[in-house]
Amino acid sequence: MSSHIEDRDVPQHRDVAVLVPAAGQGLRLGGGVPKALRELAGQPLLVHACARLAQAPSVALIVVAAPADQVDAVRELLPDATVVPGGATRQQSVANALAAVPAGIDIVLVHDAARALTPPELVESVAAAVRAGHDAVIPVLPVVDTVKRVDATGAVLETVDRAALRVVQTPQGFRRGVLAKAHAEAASEHTDDAGMVERLGLPVYCVPGSDHALKITRPLDLAIAAALLSL
């Protein structure tokens, strides 16, 4: 994976760091390796994800939080990325990666390695929205299925109006100071960085997501991703 971009393609803005927490085990996907290192079409999901991030013209730096015992191996896979040891939780891994971003980069995106086919255009859309003045930005898709709320016994309590519901993807984008504050003030563990910002009382802005940014968590998702690659 190379992040080289020809001079004629370099935009005015090359001001974004992307944090990729990739230390999770991802047991539902199987394969006997951490989820981010599970292969898709002969390459680890992490390599696919970072290759697409590197194609986004605004991205100046990719920081990967790798499994602590796989840091050297991930550095060999991603020589153009900064690789740091991940933490015991996703939140800790994001914090470790954020600490490695040099001063001067004010736009930070957080991206799941499991969303290995996220198009560069979506990365640019999120970054542009942060650059335009939003403190926190998430890509979303409308909910297309009927949603019901049920109780502990499985009985339906109500049918939820899906018109105002959205499915959240990554990368999520933030002003660096906002993300740092959200992590510093988090009272408990979170799996969603935008949710941490919401707890600060700050607004979170939505941009349209992408069907290609599906999260690969099960063997079926891996098969779907392989089919998308073949299109």
C-alpha cells in the first residue's frame, strides 16, 4: 500500500489524519487471526481499508492501532502508515492512535478496519464537512427494514418510525480538540466516538454514507465484500 499521490493531484487541503483502531479480535468472523488481519481476496482487511484511505487526497497521515503482539507485522504490511500498539478496548486504541498524531493536524477521522471497501469519496465527504466547520461528522444510511422494539420475553412493544432513524458508518470525522476532549471526559467505555461527542452536548452532523462501506463482521459479510470486489 502506497500513499503516494502525484503532484498534479495534490489538493489545496492535505490536512487529515485517519485513526484506524485494529486491535480487536473479531471472534464472530473466525479465521484464528485478529479481524483486521483476516484476508479478503488475498490481502488483510486492514490493507484494503488503508489503501482506500490513502487514495483520499486530503489524507496526510494514517495511524493504525494494531494488536500489541502484531505491531511489527503490521508495520511490514503498511510501511507508509504510522503503527502504534492498540489498547484492550476500541476506545483505548483510538486514544493511543490520537496521541501519535503530530501537532498541526486539526481534522481527525476514525475508521473501522472492518469497513475495508469504504470508497475514498466518502472519506473526502466527511473531511470536507469537518473543514466546513462541523465539530463532528458521521456518514449514515437510512434504515430500510421495519424496526420493532421488543421486551425481554421477545414480545413486540411497538413498531418504531424508521423515518428519523439512520445506520451509522465510518469514517467519523472530528475537530481534533473535540475528539481529545470527548476521550478525556469519557466516564465509561464507548464503541462509538460520535456518541462520546454527543455526551459533551455538541451537535453531530450527518453526511450520506455508502453501501460499499459495509462492516465485515461475519463470514457472510466477507462473502458479500468479495462479491463487491469482483464488480
